[in-house]
Amino acid sequence: MNNSLHKVIAQAEQVILGKSHQIRLALACMLARGHLLIEDLPGVGKTTLAHGLARSLGLQFQRIQFTSDMLPADILGVSVYQRESGEFKFHSGPIFAQMILADEINRATPKTQSALLEAMEEQQVTIEGVTRPLPTPFFVIATQNPTYQAGTFSLPESQLDRFLMRIQLGYPDAQAERGLLSGVERREIVAKLSPQMEAAELLALQQQARKVFISPALLDYVQTILRYTRESSRYLHGLSPRAGLSLLAAARAWALLDGRNAVIPEDVQAVLPGVSSHRLQGVQDMQASNGDKLARELIEAVPIP
């Protein structure tokens, strides 16, 4: 593994105890140039993970707290009339940063949620007829409370599909929780984190991840997975071609994190739950929380060629 990546993971593990796999998934998502959705109960470390990664990666960071009365202009920015010059001057919103934490995104209305669509897909925003590019790299980490909780609006499928991965942190194990309860306040640790790489190095690693080799046999395995979800009566809808591309990009990034220049089936299996859990729905049970279970069943159902 790249030495800087190793240091980033080590720092993140100081903040989020006992969640090494989730930290690696989040970093793989970034190396794959994707956006990350973290869905879990309040208080398990979703915001802390995002802030810790931003500081470790040396990225400009902005947190947007989503609420039911938030408007798209609160995210994108607005033009204000200047009496002195007689012209309108654009005041950029918090979206103009390298890493955005969209905190509790499903507490905002669908109209406000949709303000992120163009930014996440095109890395630009169009405001009042003017298209403005966003910084590079650009990465969105959104946190989401379970949809059964009060005051939430379900994310539409088009918005969910913009996220390369969805992960859950879950409760810490007994040893990690003991360290958390007896240790230093997490916010103090995050404030002391130092950047372990620069944006230019992250961009270079993203380019390197895209060059990780994928064999024809590995492509056969991925295509078999996609075809199984489309032909099986277990799923309401099969995985789309975009999901297949996301799966390959994430598998390449996972292989890079393991220090390999070629993808193996175990890389695909490692990232498949994160890539597919928010895209798969069972016919019998429509609850999104069962996406991880469906992904694990998918791994068992499709043999490695």
C-alpha cells in the first residue's frame, strides 16, 4: 500500500475505533472518484469519520447541516445586488469545497436534495444560467438517518444512484467501545489530525486506481453478477450498467489499497455490498435496510469462475 494511504488509514482508525473495514471502504470510494452515503443511527460516528478523512487527506472541508426548511440557494449560493456598482455579485455557497459533508441529507425536502444532483454527477453547478466548476477533487459524504425515524424524506432512486457506495458503521464492539468511553473526546483528536497527503497526490492515486488491470475472466464474473440480479425473481430490479461500472471502479481501488496492480474476485466481493446495497430491493421486502443482506446472498449465489 502507498505509504500516505497507510498513514491516512492509521489516523482514521485513531478516531473511529474498531471500524477498519468501513474506513477502507470509504477511502476506496474516494479513490474510485465516487461519493459515499453513510446510513446509520445518530451518534455512531458518521460525521466524525467524514471530518477525520478530510483532515487526513488535506482537503478543504465544508459541512452542510440539512434541515426541512433549507433551500437550494443555501447550498449552491446566491447573487446579491451591489448598490455601489449597480451589479449582481455571486456569493458562493458551501458546495464550493473539495469535500462536502451533507449531514442528515434526508431531513431536507426532495427539492433541496436535488440541488446536489448536478454537482455530484458533473462536478459543476448551474446557477441563474451560469455554469460554475467545482474544486478538484470533489467528494460528497452524505449521512442519513434510518427512514423510519421522524422528520425524514426518503432519497429518490436517482439521488441514491449518484452514490457509488452506501455503508453502515454500526455499534462498536466491546473493546472499541471501552476505548471510546475511557479515551479522549473524539473532536479533540480530529482537531489534532495533520494532513498525510496533498490534493495532487490524491488525484494521482485516483489516476493510478483507474489503471489497475482487470482480466477478461474477472469481467465475466462481474457480468454474471449483473445478469443474475436481472434474471432472478428475488430482486425488484437488476443492477444497471452504471452499477457495474461502479463495481469495477471500487474493486480497482480496493486492489490498490491492498498494494496489487490487478483485480481479483475477492476485491469484487469486498466492495459488492457497499456498491449494491442501496441499488437492490427484494420483491418480498422493500425495506432498504435489507440491501446488505441481499448483497451477501448475491455473493453466495454467483460462483467465482
